Amino acid sequence: MTTQFLTEVQTSVRDTARRFAEGEVLPRAAAIDREDVFDRTLYRGMAELGLFGISLPESSGGTGLDTVSLCLVMEELARCSAAIGNAFAIPVEAALFLHHHGNASQKALIPGILDGSIVFATAMTEPDFGSDAASIQTTARATDGGWVLNGTKAWVTLGGVADRIMVFARTGKEAGHKSMSCFLIDAASPGVSRGKNEELLGMHGLEDCQIVLQDVHVPKDAMIGAENQAFKTAMGNFNFSRLLMSSMALGMAQAAMEDAVAYATTRKQFGEKIMNFQAIQFMVADMSTDIAAARLLIHHASRVFDAGLPYAKEAAHAKLFTTDMAMKHVSNALQVHGGNGYSREYRIERIFRDVRLAQIYEGTNQIQRIIISKQVEKELA
């Protein structure tokens, strides 16, 4: 990996994550993919290292480090297993969301998130509404002392093992984003049921499933933040999530390049190493260049965020470029492996399946282009 101008703290955090990823995650990565079961041991291992609270202020039990440090951790984890990187993002975002928007009783759950004893999930997407989040149909009807929730949520990451679920629901009759609120529910509450785990192309081991809500009663203080204001907070959280998802894609691209070079320097065809062929050299050069550019975009967006400045465009830049880049170069890395790349004996096959989600997750790349164009129009108007 090329030299980066990191602080001593950032370097230490990255190295800690790398040791854990290479020593604990990588040996389990193929089995997690094959068995498609959530690995609680690795989840607790990340918690024990304090990784879930890296960006959380010390006042809430975190270490209060910068977002570049967080992205470095994600890159290292995803380099060894994208699924574990994905699992890492969930508690990080949940703890930050409760820190910023939760009431006292909700914030009291943060220590359980950080130590891995409480598994959280977020339920926004529905079977008929993904990118169009403002059109969700799950409802929350006010009753004496609380709310009654009804609806179906789809693609809930860690939904099959979650103890608590943050559910976005419609609390008013106005169309669009003006009547959306967020609720924290206990997954064991009456009326909450889980569908079967989705059989996905990649990203196995995340217990991704539907969550069905049938007359689920929650108390009034189950609402996170202000009534009818959750769309704004959700969009803010998506911007932050895009930094993490960009770093996840970056880690996969880095792993793919490493595997491609390792293979090309040992594989011989026509009497010499294929790394000596210009076609392979050009692919590797393009991988290295684009990976370096993506890392700079991610770290720049992270620094803009930490400075308290608007960063929606920068986050979209990072997400769009990095995930498109990763899809391209993971595919090229598989091509370097030739027929062997199509075999599960090689890691590149798993990375190829995992990376496809990156262009869809946390806002499709078509949505990122809309965000960027609107921001540019606003700036140049």
C-alpha cells in the first residue's frame, strides 16, 4: 500500500484493525460466505477492540476519533471480508444516531451497542420502495400513551439477529417526506416477525431478512427525535453511511488488486510470468491509480464532514467513484485469474459477488449522480 500522510493515532488505529482483520477475520471469511451465518464471535471481537465507538464522542462512551480513522478501519475489515465490514457499519451508525437524536432511555442502550451485547438493525426500505424512501407505507398510528406500527420492511441487514430495530414509519397523512418518524422497537415485541433470510448473491452472513410489523404497540418515548422529522435525519445518516460504504468498496478493490498481482507473479503462460505481459501490467496500473484516487476522495469527504461543512456532494463523489471503480477493477482482477477466478478456491470469486452490492447500497449510483448534479446546479446558479 502506498504511503499515506496519516497521524500517529490514525496509523495505530489502522494497524490495530489490520491485525484483527488478517488474524481473525480472514481465516473465517470463506466459511462465513459458505455457511451464510452471522459470526457473533467476530462481532464481539470488534466490540472488544473498541471499534464500534471510534467516531462516537467520549461523552457517550466512544473514543471520539476522526472520520478518516473510521474509514481506515472499514477499509481494513472489508479487505478481508466485506460482510464483516458491513456488520461493523451497523453498530457504528446506530450508536451515533442515538447519540445525536435519542432520548435518555435510548442513549442508555449505547453501552450495549458498543460492547456487542445488543445487536441493532435499521428498517427503512420496503418491498416496493428503495431509492424512493419518502414513499414508504409503514404506518405509526397514535394511541393513548403510544403508537401502533403496521407494515413490512425489506432487506434489513442483521434483521434476523437484531435485538432492537430502528423503524421508519409514516406518522401523518401528508405525502412524501413531511410525515416520516423513526421508532425504536424491541425485536421481541408482540406483532414483530421476521421473514426467512434472503438468499443473496453475495454479502453472506448478515442475516438479511424482512421484518413484518402487525399492530406493534410501542410507548410514546419509543420515537427517536422529533415527530415527522425523520426523513431529514435519515438523509443525513445516508450521507455519513456513504463514507463507510465507499471505504468498504475500497477495501474490496485493494484486496482484488493484491490477489491479482500475487497471481500474476506466479502464474506462467507461454514460458513466462503473466505479470510480464503488458495487458496485465496496464490493468494493474489502472487499479493502483483508481484505488489511490478513491482513497483521496473518501478521506477528503471525511475531513469536510469533520469540519462541520456541507458534504453531501463530497460523500456522493466518494460513493459513486469508489463503487464504480471497485466493480470495474474487481472484475479485471478476476480476469487476471482467468478460469481460476471463476472458482471458489480463489478469494476473488467471493469479492466479485460481494462488490456488486456496493453500487446499490445506501443509494444507488444513479441516485448519487442526481445528488451531485443538483449540488453542482445549486453552486453554479
